[in-house]
Amino acid sequence: MLNTILHGTPTKQPALLIAHGLFGSGRNWGVIAKRLSNDRQVIAVDMRNHGASPWYDSHSYPDLANDLAATARAHGAPLDVLGHSMGGKAAMMLALSNPGLVNRLIVADIAPVAYGHTQAHNIAAMRQVDLSRVEKRSDAARQLEPRVEDPALVPFLLQSLDVAHRRWRLNLDVLEREMEKILAFPETNARFDGPTLFLSGGDSTYVTSDHRPRIQGLFPKARFVKIPGAGHWLHADKPREFEAAVRGWLTRPLD
């Protein structure tokens, strides 16, 4: 079972399940999850091979969807489900493979398509940190900074560093080996007929108009909203606007 972080208590509203992106954790979503828990329980998970969840030898989207399905069943499915990036693909796969477990779906800045970029260079950067010389997080930061192209990624990656035990809370071996699967999306003829919001950053290129036919074929009730001034990490770039969009979608009547 995935490690879960619970915010709030069960109410008459469906609980919200949050699935984070690659190299993230449920803790990354703490502020937004806490704010959204004022009228419903929010369940932030650590995805497999991340955080405090178990490590496995595979990292395919059917596997990730099965993990989310088990969590949803344990917390009174159907749930509302929000996933960002890798977590968004896992959330889509959950809805397509187990539609009865998902009430409303929110997909944050990702499409059900294969992407051409890779995150292998960031795995290489983390591997190059000499953990034997790390006494505090700033020691690791000094080693990571020259190896990571985007300075904003450094503090994000360091959230997955267990300084006390000098280890990464990421299964880097499996994530590197399964990178092709993480970048891809499984071929499927399934579809999810529930309400689905594709919420994207206005400055991001992860979800484009070219993706819409594929999205609408799998999610016929898809709606599209962009948050101006936000990039791929839209929940961090524009947290209040992101929260407002999510809250609005969760409180709208079901079609």
C-alpha cells in the first residue's frame, strides 16, 4: 500500500486523492492539500519508488494506477482524483482502467501522450552527490547546483533527500531504467466518461492544441483551463489560482 498523508477528516463530500509528479512526494502538496481539506478529506500519496512508499522493480502506468486503485478502495471510493505530471498520467490510467473508482478527475499539466524529453540527466546529477560529505541539506545543494540546469529544481529535488540516513527517498535505479515508460502513455481503447479537467500552465508547453483530439477520444467530457503566468509546476507557481480552479471544479454539479 502507498504511504498516505491525510488532511482533514471524512465528510459528506468525496475525498480528494492527490498523485504527485516524478521526483516528488505527498509532502510537496502539504499547503494546497491542507487548504482544500476544509470541506473534505484530502489524501496525498507517495507514489511507488518515491518518498516513504515501497520500492518495486517496475514503474509502469498500469502499476501506478493499480496502486492508486488500492488506495481509493481503502478510503471509500469513488473519490475525486488530482494528478500532476507523472501523477496525472497515473490518475488518467486509473480513471480509464477503473472508472467506478473516480468521481471527478483533474489532470495537471500533462497529456496522455509520449514526450520526447527525459529526466535521466537529473537522476545522474543526484547520483553524483557524494552523500558521505552531506551533513546538512545545504551541503548537498552546493554539490547539486552546478549539475542541474534549472536552479529552481535544486530545492525540489532536495526534498527527497534523507539527510539523517544519507540516502535518496527515490528508487533512482528503477526510475532510470523505466524512464521510457514514464515518458510514454499506454495504448488503450478505454475511455472515462466522467467530468475531467485538464488544468495547465499558461507558460507551459506540456499540453497543446495538438493533444486535444487524443484527450477528447479518451475523456469525452474534458474541459480545458490554463492558469496565466504558470509553468509546468503550476501549483507552485500560482498556488492560489491553482487552488481556486481545483475548488471550483470539485464543487460544480456532476454532469
